Amino acid sequence: MTRAAVLLAIFAFITDAAAAPQGTLRLATPIVAPQLASPYPGLSLPSTIATIPIFDPLLLIDANGKAQPWLAASWSTKDARVWSITLRSGVVFSNGAPLTSKAIVESAAYLKTPKGMTSTLGSSLANIERAVATGELTADIYLKQPDPQFVQRMALWKIPEPAMWAATLDKDGDSKSVGTGAFMLASESPARLVLTANPKAWNAPKVARLEIHVLAEQMSRMQAIAAGAIDVALQIGPGDREELNGIGGKALDRLSSRISYLSFAKEHVPQSPINDPKVRLAMNYAVNRQAIADVILGGTVKPVGQLVLPGAPGYVADIKPYPYDPARAKALLAEAGYTKGLKFTVRVSPSGADESTFYQQIAQDLAAVGITFTIIPAAMVEMTQMMWAGRFEAEMFANIGRGLDGLGDYRYRSCLGQTGIYKPYFCDPQVLEFIKQAQAATDITVVDALLQKVTRLEYENPPGIFLWQNSYLDGAGPRVDQTPDYNAYYDYLPLHLITVKK
């Protein structure tokens, strides 16, 4: 070997070593999805924090509500019923298998099985009829009904490697299913997950190892970051900013398309006063959501008067949050015949001290107009089970609306969701016809016009106590070096881009 060749080889070695991922990123989360080998159980953070780095979605939705390529390089439709997808070339799964249209076909087929349909993703993509490969990297997705908003749902669709996924289905609890993500699952326990860099990833990570620690309490996550035991803590509170600044860390805003509200489960309590629209309106006027947002939540959330975000079909710009008006709330209760007070129960699953505080403040606001609000805490898993089984055992429960996909939400909370197993929690026959027309429409402008009618009707007949668009705060410790694109996408964290100091 010549001297020049030797020097070139040494230079290549040094360059590769410098480019190789280094260090460990330690992250704390209040919850993870129960099935780590599956991309199908959860749809949103924080429960999906362990599957995001393992399984890539077809696309991402940016901060402006626009779809951006990810595993899918492009997509198109002529009639909103058949969607053609072209996958990114050169992508391989962590086991070395190439990403092809077969993965789309097999995933769609699984979602149509009884087990697949009961998964969170399966219910969200229930409109899929079948997928057909049209080439090595192209596939057509056939829907049962036209859906101009299907591109929003593709952002939920994470893709596993077909052969390994099939093997995982035969062995309950097996964690061998693999994805195309930046990391691979190395080990798991109830309190800690260890992921290692995927050397075959097309979106290579900046760190060699990712540890995910499950710490349910907000205080525990902050204590861990203050002690230097972790680097990033999901879902801290506004009051934690000062402590983070004091240790050389910083608070990170995280974009969410979720809208918080307290749902009225009126279909499950037919004899309750909650069935009276005047009572429901009164509760919306009784809550000082702006004061809660400003004082308790430090201005990190924006109060809303609808369950749709700007830019999404159905958003009505002139609908503002209900004003804080206790006098009007009392007048509405009197008109409904309730002058001696009312008592309601609500199921909630607070993930931190700030959430517990604002629920207590909502209870105080309602008490001021004569409504006793009994809060019943429940674990997040328990809340999910209650929702799908339709056994709330309360007049209200904490819920989230998908602000970019209002039409999809009606499958859960309107009469459209009625099945032999599942019973929806809020049916309004007045809006049902507009929803059906929107589901059948092929033009997104038509969908928008129809859903705006629904939004206006729901302002007068609210399905819950509207609260605010969620904007979560995460904490980064002093070891965190860079967090590029941290707030660039809805319901996604680019963990592969975060770097830590040596």
C-alpha cells in the first residue's frame, strides 16, 4: 500500500469515527405504550415516546399543518378514495430488509384483522379497504369512503418490517418487531428501556444510546433532571422554568395538535342534568380558562372555543373562547330549572402537579355558580380502557380532541361511532347530517364548509367544557447540547437529532 493510500485510509477512519454517534441521551417520560414491539397501540406523545425512535411514519405534519415527506416521498389522489404512495428509496429496516410497498400492503392487511381493528391505529384507519402494490416502491391505498383528509391520517401510520412483525404476532410479548427508525430496542423493563443506534437508519442518530426512564410523577422527573440523572424530561410545568435555568438547562416547547376538554358523557347517563344543553353551556361560561392558562399554566396554552385548530377543515375564525361570565352561567342554570345546585363527577388522569391544580381551579369556578364538581383520579391506562369500553362511571371525563382532524374525531364521540361493543359518549342528531355529508365529500373545500356548520352548532350545544390547545413543556438538562427541530412537527420528537455534551 502506498503512503498516500495509507494516509487516505487513516483519514477515512478518523472521519468515520467522528461521524459515528456518541454518548447516551437519557430521557424521562410519564408513560410508554404497553407494546413496544408494536407501532399500533398509541398515537400521541408521551405514550408513543418509545415507538417514535423505532418506527417511522409515512409522513409528518409540520407546525403550519402541512404534510411533509418521511417514509413516503410523495402521495396523490384523484378522487380522495384511492391514494397513490411512493416510498423513499434506499431505506432499509434495522434487520437489513429493504423498505418496499409490501410493508404497506402487509400493514394495511393486519389493520383489517380483528386484532388490528381493536388497536388505536386500526380504529383511526378503519376507512382503509385494502392496499395494493403497484411497484417496488409504490402502492395504492383504497378507502371505503372518500377522505380528502387522509393525508393527515398517514402521519399516524408507522410501518414495521413485515416478516418480523408476523413473527411477533405468533409470540405474545416478543419484542423482535423492527422498524426503519434511528434506534433499535436493546432491552426493556417496567421502569427503563434501552435503545441503541440503528446503523442502517436513513435518519442516523447523533447519540449511540437512548435510555427511556418511566417516572410517572412530574416532581420525580424534575428531581431526576436536577440531579443529573436524566437529560430530557417530558411534560414539566411552567413553574419548573426557573429551576431549569438555575442548573444551566432550558425549557423546550413541544407542539401538539391535541385540544384539551372535559367531555360530557351524556349518552351513558340519560337521566342526568348533563343532558340539558343549557347546563352544558352554563359550565362553559363558569370556567375562567384564561386565568388558568395565564396563572397556573404560565401562558403556555391558548384557550379555545372549538375543537379545531387554525388551518384545519371546520375551523371558524370568528368563534372565540367562551367569556368568563358567572352571572350568565347562573342565569342559564335557572332557565334550566336548577336553582338549588347540581352535583357532577369527572374522571381525570393528571400527569403532574400543574394538571391537578387546574382541575381544582375548574372545580372552584363551578362551585361559584352552584355546581359541585367531584374529581375522580384514574390512571391513564384505566381512562383509555373506560373510553373504549364505554364505562365512564361519571358524567364527564378528561379528553383530547384532534385539532387537525376534527372529522376523524366524530367516529368516537358522535352517533357514527355506535357499534355493538362501543357506545359513543355524545350524540347530537342536529350535526349528524353535516358530518355524513363531509365524510362523503371529495373536495376539501366542501368538507371545510360543512364542518364549519358543525363547529358553529357545537358552540351552542357543546360536547364538553372547552379548555385549550395543548402546548407541552419539556425540560433539557445542562448536558443537552443541541435540540434542532424540536418543535417543528406536531406530535413528533426528532430524538435522532438531539446531541449531548461529552
